[in-house]
Amino acid sequence: MTKLLTILIGITFLINSCKEANSKKDAVLIKPVKMVVNANGGLRIRKSPDVNSEKIGLIPDGSIIDSYGEILNEMTIDGKTGKWMKIKYLDIVGYSFSGFLIHEDKLSNPVENEKTIDSFRKIIPSLEDINYDYEKDKRSRKLTDYTGTVTFDSTISIYRVISISPGDTEDEFNNYNFVFKNNKLIFSDMNMQSLGLPVSIENHKVKFQRYFGCATDCDEYVQTENYEFDYLSLVLTGETIYNSKYFCENKNESYSSHKKWIANLDGTVKEIIFDKK
């Protein structure tokens, strides 16, 4: 009897072990997908995939969340079409509607548009519509309602970046830069000095640059000005890198400085990050 009981226990253990092994073998690890919230006022997290379910959190617009896939049928909520999606934000796990979420990779792979001034005029028919102030514009050559050449025009999901020269070719000291969200202007450098020319769009930031220098028989200097506009957080940062050399009169002297700051959206300095000389 004891021998039979031992055999039965052994068989049960083997069966359970096989079930556990098969269960682990069949398990599929779901890798989360990074997505960005696109919802004015934020996106609600629900306890279950239902618009009437308990709200357990609110994700600020522009935040990045982890998505674990869509469920249920496609539907429309507040004019947006999508499905319910299981998500994680910070330490909150729940469900949000995918119509208000954008794949993060769509915010780092810009699509080049046709560079025409007509396309820009359809968005901004008149400079008065965007409160252009001629006196605050620090450029030596200025844009009008009847002139301008589009030198850069790219779209990243619902965001669009356009740079316009007041002349026939791009001009890093006089170009005008515009950033739109759903064809609504969210940033422009019109009422300040030009931020320069767009050089890249990556990690939801548009990078602009101005570069100039001078050299004589005895000295030289180079100054680079970099600006970044984060179109999710609406934060503008600036940076100046300066290097100079003097090599006459048996001298070999050099000087450098590096300054970085957070700017207000009118171009004025809000906070110095560092200033190294």
C-alpha cells in the first residue's frame, strides 16, 4: 500500500511539473511600446476598458507611457478613433483610449514636405493673425505677407516645422521658424532674433543653429549658437560656444566660453543652466 501511494505521488508530481513546464514554454512576453500622449488637458487612465469605468489616473499631455496592446473593437471617443489599450504610466496600470496616443517613433522620423510658400500661406494667411511685432523682430531683412521662400518644411506626426527666408535663399541670421501642432502655431521666433536654421528633429526636439566667425593675420574667433525647442513640453533652451585665438607678437593665447540657459518663448533668458569661462 505504501509503495502504491509513493508511485501515485510521483506520477502526480511529474504531471504537475510537465504542466508547469508547458505553461512556461507557452507564455509570451509582451514587450511594451513607447507612446506619447496627445490630449489637451491630459489622458485619463481607467480601471477597465470602458469610458464609464473608474478613473484611476490622469496622464499629462506630452507624457510617454508603456503600451501593452489594444483590445476590443474600434470606436470613436470625442472625435478620435481608436481602441482601448492596456498601459502603464509611472506605477499606475490601467486602460486608456489609443485615439489620444501616438507611437513615439512617429515623433522621430520626420517626413519632408513640398517646400512652397503657398502651403505656408494656407496655414497663416496674414502675419497679423499671429501677432507679429515689427519692432520686436531683430532681423536686418524682414518677412512680409507677399515675400518669402520656404527653405525647410517637415512633418512629424501631428507636428510640423517650417523655416522661411525673407529672401531667395536660406539665411541663418534672418530665417523665420515656425512649429505647428495640428496646423495650429505653437511656437515662432518672429518677435525676436532668428534662432538660425533647423539642423535636426529628434527626440521631440527641433534643433536650430547659427554659426559665425572672423579671422585676421593675428587672431580668429568662432561662435556657435544652438537652440532646442521641445514641442511636447514647450521648453526653449539656448547655448553659446565661443572660441578665440591670438597668435601675433610671439604670443599664442586662446580664450573659450560655454553658456547654456532656459529661455522664455519670447527669447529672453529665464534661467542660466551654466556659464563657463
